[in-house]
Amino acid sequence: MKQKRFLANYSQLLIPLIAILLLVIFNLFRDPGFFSVGLSTNNNGDPVLQGNLISILNGASELVILSMGMTLVTAASGGQDISVGALAAIAGSVFVKVLKGGDITILTVLGAFLACCAVAMAFGAFNGSLVSFFKIQPMIATLILFTCGRSIAYWINGGATPTVASPILNALGSFIPGIPVPTPILIVILMGILFSLLFRFTTLGLYIQTVGINQSAARLNGINSVGIKLLSFILLGACCSVAGMIGVSRLGLINHETLLINIEMDAILAVAIGGNSLGGGKFKMLGSVLGAYAIQALTITLYAMKVPSTDVKAYKAVVIVLLVVMGSPVVKEWASRIWKKLTSKQEISVRKEAA
């Protein structure tokens, strides 16, 4: 019984784990030192970790954070938010706008983050209102912000791409002096802890799954389905603000046209590869996180193989189609039937031996 329960709880993690395992094996055969991690010093003389493994974990930070929020929206609403990249650009523009207003200190950086978080959550509430109150399909509702979001980001700073050079921002986007682990990785860990605590000490995760599985039944059980959907979009807005802050801190400027461009598609794919149903309902955030790292590992692998940047998307598409097909209901049902046949044969043989 315990074994069946374990398989039921963690079977959906098999697809991202298999994807990561295959990439690891392929790279180890191609280059045994591909995942080696070394300690070196940066321009400031501080020790820092370097290597392809660190590049994967570091480069996927924004995608991992957005995939966490996308998981909640997908589970609650049965649809996806395609405006997360544009919303991150808006948040990044607000972040820079506040910082340009005075000297950059820890307090001003904190104030800028709170401001961009408030704006992003407000836009998230706008998207959520269209979905929850007006019953608009999520992809159509978020198409509005997807279309105009980067223009709004452009207007916030008067059409300019201002720079915000500061040791504090450099630490946020790269390394904190004395800590060899890239700061974005630490931020991802912090976000994971916050979501874990949220699900551990509240019933939000259960409510989101209940609304996604059967909205009418949730309402009959006293769950405010409208409020749950709205809250999921607001939480995704907060994730967009964190991703936008990291993106700006990496570059030291805001470029509304290129900041996290096309990341919304990768975030949706991370949710799908993670074994979560794009139709809503039961979810595992860890699956989406692993899916995001699988996508980034694939990207780094292709670049390491000298694949031209113009061809990377095509190669990624082929691999991702295979992964999504592997996780499709048809393939899962087929695999389940084979597994049942194998286990039933084993049980029969055990009974015969016992007799």
C-alpha cells in the first residue's frame, strides 16, 4: 500500500527526472568534464563557483521562479498566462525608475523591489479579474498584457534604457562578496522555501487543486473559486517582479524589448514537462522546477555543442515534443497497462512458488 501511494505521489516527476538523467548521461559521454565545478576568483578577488552545472542552475533562475507561479495559475484556472515576460519587463522598468530617483542603497533597492512587486501584483490582479470574474479563457485574457506590456515598460522610463550601476545590484545579479554561490540561485532557494511554508501552513495548495479539478464542487464546499483564481494570478505577479529584478540586476540596465523575451513559452513548457496537467487540477511544483532546469540544461548542452543560436530553438522544439509526448495521457495509460501486466505476472509467480 505504501509503495502504491509513493508511486502515485511521485510518478509525475519521472518525466523531468528522466529528461535530466538523459541529458546528464549524454553530456558525460560527450564530455566527461562537462559538469565539473571549479572555484576561481572574479574581478573583485572574491572566490566564485564556475562551470556548466553552475551556469545551468544560475541561468535557469528566472525561469524556475516564473514556472512556480505558472504552476499555480495553471492548476487553478486550467489555462496559462502568456504575459509573464512582458509583466517582468514592466516590473523591471518600475524597479529601475525608483532606483534612478536617488542614491542606490540597500533601503532604496528594497523600496524599489516593493514598488515593482506591488505594480506586478496589480497587473496580475488585472489578469486574474478577467479570468475569474469575467470567465475569459486565461490565454486570451493575458494576451492583452502580452501585446501591450513591453510598450508600458517602455513608457515607464520615457522610452530610454537607463543603466543602474551599483555594487548592490551587481551582488544581486551575480555574487555576494564572500559567497561563492551565484545570488540568483540563492533567491530561487528562498522562493522555494517561501512556497513550501505557504503550502505547509495554509490550505492554499489544496484549495487551488480543488478549484482546478471541479469548480462547482469547490463552491459547494465553501471554497471561493473566484478568490483562489485571483490569488494565483497575484502570486504569479509577485514571481514576475522577482524575475524582473534579477534580470535587471544581471544586466545593470532595463531593456524592455529583450528582458526575458519568450520566457513565457519556456515557463509553460516547464509546467508541462513537470508532469502537471495544463487543464488544471492536481499539481507538483517540484515537477515544474525540474522541468525548468531540464530546459536550461538542454539549452546549455546545445550551446556547448556549437549549435548556432538561430538553430537552438528548433533543436529544443524536437526534444521538448518528445518529452511532452512521453508525459501525455495516452502514453501514461499505455505504460500503466504494461506495468500492471508485469506486476500481475510477478504476483502469480510468487503465489505459485509459495504454493
